[in-house]
Amino acid sequence: MRTRTLVLTAVIGTGLTAATIFQATAICTSGALAGAPPASASSLSTVAPHRVAAQGRVVAYPGAEVKVAAERGGRLLRVTVEEGQTVKRGAVLAEIESDELRAALDEARARLTESEAEIRLADLNRTRREQLVKQQVVAVHDLDQATRDLDIAQARRETAKAETARLEAQLRKTRILAPISGTVITRSIDAGETVETGDAIVTIADLGRLRVEGEADEADAAGLAMSAVVEITADGYPGQTWKGRIEDVADSVTVRRIKPQDPSRPTDTRVISVMVAFAEPNPLKLGTTVELGITAPTAHP
């Protein structure tokens, strides 16, 4: 009796196992027929986007920051602007002493007036001698001499004109004008000081045209793509972030120029320069050192 019970239990167990295998096979078969892709480890996991860390500083766009220098030497009579002052293009920033130059210009203008008077007289003499030659009162040689006198007078006038134009150009250089509209961020000299040609006077920047110049390690080159999203932070504004986008990536690798805020970072590494445009208003000042978190684009399989 016990033997029959054991046999019956084994038969029932075998049947249940077969039914389970058959059901699993049917499910897999129906899934394949329905076109469902087989599950895999890669389809069940999500790859986080790669993030590139970079150092940067706030700079002005090309042409939005100009260092204004003296175009001629002399003593500064006045400097009309202060740091932080807003100026318009063409405004007078400073003026160099020009008394001697003005006197020379007055003399050149007087010579120009004199030469024009000489031309009028020489032209009259030539006309008279031309009439006398026709009347055979004077020789042709006298007419030639009158023509030469007129040519000399005209040449003197051209020389006087050129000298006048040269002195006027020099006089214009004594008034140092703002080449762009913007804010005076530095003033390098005061009234009464003597300057030489090329000496810095002021620096003007259009603070409405700022962006970030960043440096990323060359090992992160694959993560530097145009329009990549950038998160910008600064030590002076803890807990605050601003968005930006990469608008330019350098074509070559260079030596690091921006000194890292973290002293543990190497300073002799090779980097790739990136330019980041601000995507929203922010209080960051020109020259501020910032940290960049660049979200690299995810590669599709």
C-alpha cells in the first residue's frame, strides 16, 4: 500500500513540473511572436550623462573690452572720468597739453594763406606776360619764368596744406576719446602726469556683453560639444548656480592659463579652451573665477 502511494506522488510531481515548463515555453513563444525584444541588462539600466568639470573666468566678448592708450606724448591736463563711470562712445576721457602744437598749427595755416596769395599773384603775372608775348612786347623766356613762379607757388601751397593736416591730426590725438560705450573699469593715470605714446589711460568694458572663458582637461575632450549645457558656480555666491551653453571650442590644446582655485590641482596640465555664453541673468563681475560643470552629450548605441 505504501509503495503505491509513493508511486502516485512521483507521478503527480512529474506532471506539475511538465506543466510549469510548458507554460514558460508558451509565454516565451508568444512574446517572440508578438515581436517583443528579449530583456537584457543594458535595456534595464540607465546610463547617467557624463559630467566634465572645468575652471573658468568671466571675460568680455571680443571688442567689448578696450584698453585706451595715449596716441602721443605730453603732460595730461585733465582726466574726465572715474572708475565705475559709464561713458558713451566719442566722449572725452582725457586731454594732453597742446599749446605748442596749437601755435605750430596756427603758423602752418598762416603759411597756407600766404601761399594762396602768392598763387593769385603768380597767376596774374603769368596772364599779363602771356598777353605781352602775344603782342611781342616781351620774350617767351619771360612767360616761361612766370609759369615757373606759378608752379612754385602752387607747390608751396600743397606743402602748407600737408603740414596743416599733419598738425591737425596731432592735435586731435591730444583729446583721448572713448572708442566704445561702456563702463570705466580701470583708470591708470591722473592729471598732471606725463605720458608717452602707448601709455595706458583707462580700460572700458561693455558689461552687458560678458561670457565665460573656461579650460577643461584635454582628457575630457569628448565631452566638449557645441551647445552643451553648462552649470556655472562661483565661490562668492555659495548655493547659487547659473545656466550657460558652450558656444565655442578651441581647435588646439594649450597650457593652462587660469590658476586653479584648488591648490591641489596641477598647474602645468594641457587644457582645451571653451567659451560659454550665459543663458540667464547673473550678478557675476568681469574677471570673476568660476567653476563649470559641463554635461556631455550621451552617445546613442
